[in-house]
Amino acid sequence: MNLLHKNIIDFGTVIDLGNNPFIGTIEGNTEYTKYTKKNNYHAFGFNYQIQSRYNKKVEADYYSLKGKWREINGGWQYGVSTLYEAQHNWTFIYTYGRPNFKIALYLKEDTYTNNAPDLQTGISIQVPVFK
């Protein structure tokens, strides 16, 4: 869990994406690891994160979007609407590890994160330089 107070130090003119003075985040992780006979491992993990809204919920009706933005369901216009909702995402992570090598793959679904919901993927390869 964390809590951020925005603009606690004044740097002059800044770009502020929201009017809530505080942004809070809660994150949960769970992982299951299975070791092989050679001490390698397979790890399966889930992560869920939720963040408070950038703008005050009471102000959600203050803006008006023209056109067929609901049919489009993506782009900047959808991002504007999600600033009034809690942002949340989940991630599935698979890792295969050996003493001298580790590879991890992840799938991330951001259901409300400043844009249209989308599925993201990634890969991480780690090789130790020093032992």
C-alpha cells in the first residue's frame, strides 16, 4: 500500500493530470514455485493493483465529449473518462529459473489505465555477470 501527496514540493509550473491531492495504491501478489530435481524452478505469479482516481468523482459530469466516442471505445477520449475511475490492472507472470539464467514472461491487462483496456506482454532475461 502507498499514498502519494501530489505537489508537496512546489517546482513552479507543472502539468497536473488530476485534481485529487492524494493518490493511493494497493497491490497484491501471489506466487507458486515448483522446483525440479536439478534445483531449477518454474514460478507462476499473479499481481493485482488498484489506484485511486486522478480526478474527483463528483466532477465526472463536468465534461462533455462530442461525436461517436463510445463506439470508438479507445484513444484520448476514453482516457479522459477513466481519470474519474479507479485505475486497476492484473498481471500473470511465468518464470523459469536456473542458477545461471532466468527468463520471465508476463501478460498484463489494464482495465482502467488512462486509455482503452488492452493486453500487454513482455519478456525478461537475466544472466548474472558476477557470482
